[in-house]
Amino acid sequence: MIGEGRIVVVGASLAGLRAAETLREQGFAGSLTLVGEEPHPPYDRPPLSKQVLLGRVRAQDVALPSRSAVDARWKLGVRAGGVDPIEKRVILADGEQLAYDRLLIATGTRARPWPNADEARLDGVLTLRTNDDAARLAERLDAGPRRVLVIGAGFIGSEIASACRELGLDVTVAERGPSPLVGALGGTLGTFAGKLQRAHGVDLRCGVTVTALKGRNGRLTGAEFSDGGRIDADVAVVALGAVRNTEWLDGSGLAAGPRGVACDAGCRAFDMYGIVTDDVFVAGDVARFPHPLFEYQMLSLEHWGNAVAQAEVAAHNMISPGPRRRPHLTVPAFWSSQFGLNIKSVGVPTFSDQVVIAQGSLREGRFVAVYGYRGRVTAAVSVNRAKWLEHYQYLIETAAPFPPAPGAADRPGSFDPVPSDVPSPQLLSHGPTVALTGHLPDRHLTLVRHELSPTAAHCR
Amino acid sequence: MPPDTLFERITDYANRPDPYPLYAELRESGVVRQDNGSYLVGTYHEIAALLHDPRISSDLRNRKEPDPDAALARSDELPPSFIGVDDPEHDRLRRLAMRPFGPPHSPGRIDALHGDITRIAEELIHSFHDKDRIDLVDDFAYPLPVTVICRLLGVPQEDVPRVRAWTNAIIAGFDPTPGEDPEQRRRSAQEARMAMAHYLGGLAEERRGHPTGDMLSALANDEGPEGRLTHRELMATGVLLLIAGHETTVNLITNGMLTLLRHPDILEQLRAAPELLPRAVEELLRYEPPVHFLPQRSPLTDIDVAGITVPKGAPLILVLASGNRDPLRFRDPDRFDPMREDNQHFGFGSGIHNCFGAPLARIEAQIALDALLRHLVDPRLVEDPPPYRRSPVLRGPRHLLIERAAGA
Amino acid sequence: MQIVVDLNRCQSYAQCVFLAPQVFELHGEEALMFRPSVPDDQHERVRRAEAACPVQAILVGEPAGLGAS
């Protein structure tokens, strides 16, 4: 199976699109079908929490450009309901069955909903993941609410708060953890982010949870906090992180669960026994894969760049014989812009025990923070210092010693690393955008005897 | 005695028309230590890494052996400009200079110059429309950028001849000509730099409180959250912007036309499809860059470059034009291919010291070449190679004689 | 015309902002914002920005999945 056959891609967002393009670019001439739950052709999500909320760009105008023309059948607005790995068929919610020789799972994530369904239904309670979500939220912000509540201070929550302040809106941010962004960037940068938010007039409340969303006549009126505080608010944005779209794979026998679909370094999915499949591949936010730079821990990355890079590797491997397959080794990277700052990261900041400011200073708001784990460099984060980051990527790739050698022009003297203070994800409102799951199995297998069944184990 | 070290051969005027075989030799040898203790780097990936390495200084005061030019600079009453200092000072000075020039504060300023630059180019071409033979440098490639930068800064047109005289003396200052007294050369350069600085400082001073819409007025008046440049900083910045704002663009336009005349098929292709010019200009920046090397870097600590330790304070010379021809980075690097993909050249450097004026140079070159292609029918090189300017750093023809079909 | 910028590659040289200031902007000193859907009168400027990007981070194309059902 190199140039011929049937390929089905489930998930028609960034990873699905780039995989489809790569398949065609690399000469796949068989039938290609993309299935997408959303009715829209692939679009770019990062602008949704930035340009779109600021009213600079309309939510429906964020379509992704195609890299090359893709001859494919697009099934949009239809959910995949299951997969039969024996008969090699994807079962769609509309009843259609799509036969495949190779399957790519790129179903991504969705916004974690507010856990109280009645409160979640209140008019004014929103999430932000899709462009329809963004259109609704932008409209609400444009209407000039008296106060916006953002629940969760991860990247999305912080970017929303930033947009609100730029629009001149009062905003309260509630975060269970000790500071914003702490789950992704650790204590030093979390503290910096907290000061930043307060300096921009955000009513930031850390160490609290929202205990109730209050409403009247079906409309949100305010919220109560675990510390007894309460606020009035017309809009609440639930920014509690993401849920991986894997439920449709229940019963498929694949290693799919809340932390994603496990695969090998070549993007081939594992089945629930840890045996690698050779016809099912995974890419993007839904994938969980081992990375050699991070002790082969299984990483789940909710990163734009990972979706692109992993999709390209998966597509290549889907149509390549074994010896020509490639590993997905890209160093993780992401960016955020908020409160006028450009925050960029390479490596995995949560894979660290120490951090040091290697260039610039927190006080100026221009710096590079370098993270280390057991004496080697594992990540770097720049704030308004993007041109230096390439240097640190090289240090990560070469497992250079931590702390890095001193001598930077804008950071004379020796380094004084401090603990990186990466909290357990359980302590946060916002989910981590990188999940290290290698040493934290999330499910236990129970072996049951069941003759010739493809699913001889059950999960609990 | 013939020059022996590689760097001496590179800087030898006899090799100015074609230094590229020497660059190939440099890449073969890896990092090359010269007898004088300086180190040459000519491979793309090593240059890229060094341009993004925070331990590499652009400040000559960090040299172990005092550089004669740096010694001179110290005796100067001017502070170094932002190309000669490191972060955070570099960052502060550059950001202040950027305020009236580009984003985030003045995003549309250069874009708005399109019409003016086009008009100036057309006027220059019209001025030689009845000549069968032109010197592209004197008749076009020099007057165009110098007029543009003077207008942008707010230097009156009638003072352009003075600007040119100062600039020539300053450029000659870091231009080793065998047989001349280097002290004399440096002193003249120094005097010219001070004269230009005082002249620009005077213009800015006149406009303090009376802004006239140009960059000098803005630098003298606009106050950001970090204040503004001191008077001496403004003088140093003004000199830098004025000189760098045209010297290199002359070479870009001239090298560009020379390259196109050597590739007549591509010249015709671009004439027929001018929308290809932006990409062609990027390829010119790779293939015949206006700045061949960065001579003033040095490490702040011992560093490893491709297995060689370059000691703290040693002169580190990054040969950008060699990196641009590195076959490990560019396929078929010695071929001029205006359709080249993934062209991440060093024509404007890279990292924090990337060319401040790049956006201006880029549109000047696009507009200049477009106008020349439209108006010069059947152009022909009179001599190839043309006579070159002395400088091995700012490398380009001193004259470029072009003949064209009579009556066209 | 539709664009996307790979902001992992982007090092904020801002050449695109100079060339097409109505499509690209710096938000603060360094953060790049862009209009994914390019107005007709900006196509040529965006093509120039694409060519000039020092890290070749701008992807220009037609909207993906056009004609998708």
C-alpha cells in the first residue's frame, strides 16, 4: 500500500488537513476521505482568542489556506461514531460506513464544559474552542458586558482576559492554582503572569474555585467563589482546558482514553495491550506519543506546531514501507500573545525541576527563562525576546548541561537557578497544555477470558 | 609579497570581482584561525547559530586586543550606535530609532514611500533617456537611495553633496588600501563622522519643538515610555541611519542589475512578469549580497564552533556571503534562481542585529529594478567584470557602464 | 486569498508589517497578528511579504476544503 488504496482521515482541522495535503504531495493516488464533526472547512484556531475577540477579524474569516490542492471527499458536519478494526471500517453518525486500508485519527479536543449542566445552560456562559464559540463570545464582548468572568487562567483564559482588558471591559479571572499559566510554565513565570494581569487591571483571584454560577430568568448574573467572595457578571467563559475526543473509539480495542490515543514515535496507534497497529495512525492534539528528548515519556501536546509536524510524519508513514518511515521527533514549541507580550516556548517547561532567567529580566518584561531537568536543558520560554529562542532549541536538542553556561551579554554574572515549581495538574483549574503521562497510567487493565474476542480486556 | 592567509586573500582587492571560490575554500576548512588571532566562519549553520547566540558580542570594546577602530571610537565624542553595542543597550537604542521608522509605532511609514521612490526612480531614468551609455552607479543606483534616505530623515536636498563627501571618507576609514597611512585614513574618517554627526544633530535641534514630519524631527520630539535618545545618541543614530541607509542599497541595486545582465534570459523573464521581482530580489540578496561579512563580533566567553574553541575576546568574522553559498543549506548554491523556494538568506543578516533598514532597501531595489527593466531596452554590459569599490565588506561595483540600443 | 503564519517560526522581524501594514500588525513590541482572509486590494502586498519573510513563515493559499460538502 503505497500509492493506492483507501485512506480515511477522521478529524478535518489543522492536523487532518496537513496530513491530507502531505499524502497527495507524496504521491498517494488512492481514495481519500476527510471526516469532520464541525460543518466548517478547516480553520485556524489561535486567532480565535486574539484577533477575533478584539474585533479585528471576523470568526468566519479564519479559514486555513491550503498548502496544495487536495483531491479528497470531505464529509463535514458528521461525527464519527466508531471504528471496526477487524473489518477496517469507520462508522459515521449518519450511518455511512467508510472502508479504509489506512486510518488517521486526528479528532483533536473540545473545550471542557462547566461541570454543572444547569449552570452551563445559563445564557452568558460560554466556552471557546470553535469559530462558532468565538463568534458568540466576540458578539458578547462587543455588546459591552458590565463584567466578564473567566474561569481558569491557562493560556486561553489569560488571552481572553487580555482581550477583555484591551476592549476596556472589567474582567475577573478565577484560578484554582497559585497563579496564571503555572500549569504550563511553572512558578517563576506564573508569578510574572499574575503581576502582569493585575498591572493590566484584571481582578485576578488565585487559589479559589467557582462554586456556583448564578442566574435569573435563564441569564447569568454572577458567580460565587470558594473563599466566600461573589461577583456580578454578564458573561462567564469556561476555560478549564480541553477534553480529548476519544469516546468514539470506545470498544475499538485501541489504546484510547482521556489522555488521548497512544501511538509510537512513528504515529502508529497502539492497541489496548500496547501492541502497535500498522494501519491506524494518530496525529495532533489527540495523540499521545513517546519523545526521546523527554525520557520517552508519553506526551500529549495541544500545540499548533505539533499538529502540523505530527500530521506530516503520520501521512508519510501511512504510505511508506517500514524502513522508510520517519519518527516524530520535533521539539515541542508554542506561542501565546497576551497583555501586549509575545510569549514563546520551546521544549517542555513542565519537564523540569529548575528554572533560571538566562537573559534579560522579569522586571523589564523582556527575558528568556531556561528550564532544566536533572542537569540538562529541557525547555526555554522567551517573553519579547523571540530572536534568541533558536539558540535554546539547539541546547535542548543536544541535551546541553543545565544551567546553561553564563556569558550572555544581557545577563552578566553567574546563574542562580530556582525550583521550577510545576504543580500537579490536579491542582489547577486550567488543564495543562502539555500532559506528561508516561509515569501516570490513567487506566488499569483487567484481563478477562473471552474466546477470540478482539477486545479481551476491559477498562475500568 | 603575495597575500597568504585566507582572510588576506579575501580582502585582497584583486579578488573583489569573484571572492566566491575563496569562500568555498573557507567552508571546506571549517572555522579558520588567522595568524592575527581572528577566526573566520563561512558555513551557513554555524553562522546562523552564532547570530542567535547571546554570548556573541558586537561591541568592539569586548575585544581582547584593542581594535584600532575601537580605540578611535573611544576617543570619539559620540557613543557607539546600536550596531556596535549589545543588549540590553542595543535593544533600547534600536527600539527608540524604530519608533518613527516602523512597527509597532509607525507601521505604514515605509509602505507610504512607494510613490515617492517610484517618482524619484522615473526622474533619474528620464534624466539619462537620451544617453546611449550610462554609469548605473553614478546616474542611478547612488542618487536614488541617497535621495530617499535624505528625504526620510529630513536632510535638505541641497546638502546631499556634503553627505556624499562625508560618507566616502567614513567608508574609506574601514577600507584597508595597501600603501596608505592607516592613521591618516582613520583620522579623516573620524573627522567626517563628527562633521556629519554635528550636522545631523543641528538639524534635529532646529526641529525640536518645530517638527517637520521627518525622522529627525520625530527622534528629537517624540517621547516614548522610555524617554527618547539623548542628543549624542541621536547624533550617532543619525549617522548610522544615513550611511547604512544608502551605502548598501547602492550595492544591492548595482549588483542586482549586473547579475541580471549576466543572465539575460532571467532579465527578460522578469521584464515580462514583474510580479516575480520580489522573489528575485530575495535571491539577489542571497547570491550577491551587499554586505559580505560582519567583521566586529567577538565571544564574551570561550565558545565552541564546529569543534574549534574560539577564545573570549577573539575577533570573530562571520562571512555572510559565504553562508549564502553553502551547499549544505542551498541546493545548487552558485546558480542564480529567482524562483528559489525556502530562501532564508543572510542578505540582511539575522538575529537581533538584522538590518534595520531592510524593508526600505527591499522596496527600493524592487522599484529600481522594475523601472530599469521597463525603460532600458536591450541593455548590454560594457565591461565584465566592472571595476569594484575597494571595500571587501560593502562589496559592489564602483562603476557599471551599460549601453543600450540607440533610440530606445 | 487566505494566509496563516507559523508563529513558532516567526522571530518578529516584522518585514511583513512593513510590506503589508493593513494585513499584518505588531501587537505590542513583538507579537504578530494577521488577517487570515486577505482583502483583494492587498494580494500583491501579501505576496511581497511572503517572499520577504526572513524565516519563511507565511503560507499563502486559497481557503482549504473549498467546495467541501
